Amino acid sequence: MRYINNRAHFTIAEIQREFKISRATAIRDINEIQALGFPLTSELGRGGGYYVLQNQYLPAARFTPEELKAIFISFIASKNSQLPYLQNRRSITEKLIGIASQTQQDELIELNNILLFENTNPANPNLLELDDAAPAELNQLISLAVRDKHLRVTYERSVGWPQLLDVFLLHVFNSNAQWLVEVYDFDTDEFRYLPVEMLRDSAISEQELKLSEQEILNKKLLRARESNLVVKLDTIGIQRFKRMHPPGIILSLTGMFQSSGIFNVQLDVTDVEALGYYADWLLFLGKGVEFERIPDELRVILGERLAALRFI
């Protein structure tokens, strides 16, 4: 009912797309809404559909005091965080406060003074970091992906050396204060993690989709099972993992009360620099690291790192 009320005019096809239901189900639901007394009128023919009678809309949505606090706190927590669609953060916050009563406004202002979140400057909680704005391409990527995940992107790893990629977007995520996209690259048959700040001119791909989304997900699952590095973590390891980890690694919590976890990675054993990075990071995770599977090349580097530490 809220969906209908907010649009004032709609069609059966729009209801089907929005709620992913059949035409018959959409018509039945609309008839039930009309039976409840909702003021709808229909119009046949091209451009027709259903209308809400003027001056008979549902009352505007109202937030409870607890709901208003929850939304406001979410905005406070977003300070010093690179979030999409938040260029107008101040105007949105002002509108949110504007719908509150005077008592609620006083409470919200006090909440802003009391609550501090990670990366907030205690000396000046309203101070935003210089890098607070999300990468310019982030909004465009998200807007495209909700319509079609098969995209064409320009990847500019080095200035002046753009590379056109035909990809299927799987996830957009923030890792270690950096926005990344996980994609399947059709040309190289690889799953890649690309920094959003290095992407340009994103658009829906005009090429034929070579694999379905399910086939791509199955391919990813198969490669995860073939990972050459599988690591189990204890509680300390989990805490340190959350503080810092290479992009794209997903930690699965396995123990009761999140007391243990496991992750897997497919490492290129010919990349000495990457192996050295992983060796240092695994040592950072602490003594509770348990290897279920590890490449011999990485094991050697870990041994060298540990031997060097004994002489310090």
C-alpha cells in the first residue's frame, strides 16, 4: 500500500517487476487493497493503469522516536567513511532533524555530542577527513549494476594506460578504507578485485553474455575449493583479521560465539612479492593461525621470517 500511495499512478507491469510476482497475483492483490477501502481508480488503454484518487492518499510515514534515533545514528556513524550517494550528507541530516519534534531534536543533537565511532576525531567530531568522498565512479557502478551486472569498464592501473574490460560484477565492497569491485573477467577467465578509483567510463556491456550468473558463481565456488591456502583462526586471529586483511578474502566464522573462523585464497606461487606480503600478514594474525593447506613456497618464506625474528 505504501508503494502504491507514494506513486499515485502505477501499472500492473510495474507491480510485477517491483515485487517479482505474476500478473494474476498482482491483480488479485490490487483487488484486495481496493476491498480494504483504498481509493483506487483504473483507466484502460495505452498509458492507462491505476490512480490514487486526489486528496485521499495515505498519511505520510511517521517514525517512532527509536526509529528516528536509529536513522540519525546511522548518519553519525557514516562520518569519515567513504559511502556512495552521500555528497549531500548535510542536507539529508537537516531534513531528518526537520521532521522531528523539538524534544526529539534536542535528543538527536545530544546523541551527536555523545557518540563517537571509529575514525571519528574526538577533538572535533564534525571534522571530515579530506578523503571522505567516495571515488567518483562508485555511484555510476552501483547505478548500473542494479540494472545489469554485465559491464564494460575502463581500468587505468597506470595513468595513460587504460584497459577496456568486459566483466560481470559480483560485489562492491570497502576493504581497508578502499572501495573495490569483485568482477569476473570474461577475457582472462579470472576473478579480479579492482580499485574503484582506477575505473573509468563504466557502462552496460553491449557484448553477448557468455556465461549465466549461476555458471559464474559455480565457477567461483569450484576455484575456492581448489585454493592452495586454507587458514583457520582463533579469537585473536579473527580480531586482527577484521583490523586488516587483503581485499577479497572472506572469513567464515565456524565456532560457537564466533570463536573460530576459516578463509581460503588461491595464491600465485610465482609472485615472490605477493608471497612475502602474505607471510608478513599471517604472522600479524598471531599464534592461533592453523594451516589446513599452504603452498610449500609460502611455508619456506614463513620459516625464514620466523628464523629472523628469533635473532631480534
